[in-house]
Amino acid sequence: MIGAGSWGTALALVAARGPREVRLWAHSAEVAGALERERVNTIYLPGFTLADNTAPTANLEEALAGAHLVITAVPSHVCREVYTRLKPYVTPETILASATKGIEIASQMRMEEVMVDVLGFTPRYVALSGPSFALEVARDEPCAIVAAARDLSWAAVVQEALSSRRFRIYTNTDVVGVETAGAIKNIMAIATGAVNGLGLGYNSAAALVTRGLAEMTRLAVRLGGRRETMAGLAGLGDLVLTCFGQLSRNRRVGYELGRGRKLDEIVGEMREVAEGVKTARAAFELARRLDVEMPITTGVYQMLYEKKSPRELEIELMERPLKAE
């Protein structure tokens, strides 16, 4: 498990429920040392003890030695760096799963594309996504997510390794659709949070989320993803969770913006990354380059980077030309 934030730690807890050796790599030697001594991630996921078959480490070579399945759970803006560092220790036979939900800003690449670009070969890549708050997964509450791979046998490896009585994994072959949905839903959560922060009700939020799903679908299909994926766990499921769940970091960013606070102040208070903040820039550039209509994404980008107020965004979206659904 590469990444010892809340999600990486939660997935390490899930993986350790089976009879296998789990290694949990932390970027910080301080975090790895604390995990080894205390067996609890007191910074990112307090209250849950690592199993005896989980070995924390800050040594990437040690973490990857002989690993058949590698799962990365790191922020999208550091994926290229992390993939570059793990390159010497993986082979074309290694199953490489990504639990990251974002788009690289400079290249507008999905994480699969970044990994291929870095490794120089086409890996056995699996995209792991769906409605899953780390805290609830760590509590072993029922959860269902998706493992997508171009070869279903690769996804089946992840499915077998992580599935349990209360953690269910479905498989599909739409990597493009799953990764696109996982990235764009975070932008929609910022927009929904802003609606809530303005004091508006469920009518407004439901309309925004529904039209947000339309934007996700347009972009995914343009990139080669499947429309039906947007109606599944990685699409609608994760969109609903992130837009309405109280544990959503992206929704929190939008909510505080709606209340009139500044972005730098909000982000400065957060221990972990709200992926939608950076993805909004990447998705805005990607939509513009591909000529895909994404008015909510554009509005969130302007709210985050061009000082458009949430109230101005609300008015602009409602005053767009009338059209058929």
C-alpha cells in the first residue's frame, strides 16, 4: 500500500483482514516510525489499530520487494513523482492499482495515463474507485466500490485481495469512465457545498448534482468512457456520497466558500488534500481543449482561481439560455 493517508491506511486495514503480508509505505519517516511504534495512524486515521500482518515503512524498495499487488493511494499532484520512484521496483507482471481520484494539472492526464507515461510500458493497471469514506471503511461498515481494468483478470486480483463480507468490489473494463467520474465528482462536491454554504436548500443541490452528472458523462464519453458507467458506483454513487456526505473534504471547501471564507484559509486548515481544488483547474483546461460543455466545472474553476463569488456562480448558472434536457 503506497500512501499512509486516511484512504491508504483504511485500505491497508481492509487488505490485512485476509491471510497475507501487507506493507504500508508512508512518505514521511516520522509517520512511518509512529505507525511502527504505536500501530495507529494518529495523524490521518486515529482510533484504528494496524493488524499484526501489516508492516509500516518509509523505505520504498522495502515496501515493494516481491510485491505482486501494489495499490497507490496518494494525491494526484504527487503521483508522477511517486510513480517515478517506484519504477525501478515494479515489472510488467506487477498488478498496479490506483485509488487516486484526480487529473494531473499540467498534462490533463488521468492517473492511468500518467503511470504509462512514467513507466514506459503498459502496466497491469487497475482503477479503484467508488463511494467510500475512509473512516466508514475503517469502521468496517458495508461499502461497495469498483475495480476497473482493461483486462478483467487484473481487476479480479484486486477484487479477491480486498473483498470481504462488508467490503464488496465489482469489476468492469471501463478505466476511462471510472477515473473520469472519480475526478469530476470532486468538483461537483465543491459546487454543492457552495450551494449549502449560501443557505440554499435541497432543490438547488439536487439540480446541481443532476446537471453535474450530465457534465461528467459528456466528458467521460468524449474521452472514450462508457455512458452506463456514470450510472454506477464510480459515477452516480460516488457523486452522491461526495456531494452530500458530511465527511467530504471537497464539499467542506465549497461550503466554507459559500459562507464567504477565502480558499487559502480553508485549505490551510486541512490535513489532507481536497482533490477537487486542483482537479478543477485540470478539468477546466481539458474541457476547453476538447470543446466539451462543462458550465459547473467552469464556474467552480472561476470561483477558485478567478475570484468569482459563489452567489455570482449561482446567478450565472440559473441565467444560462434555456434548452432541452
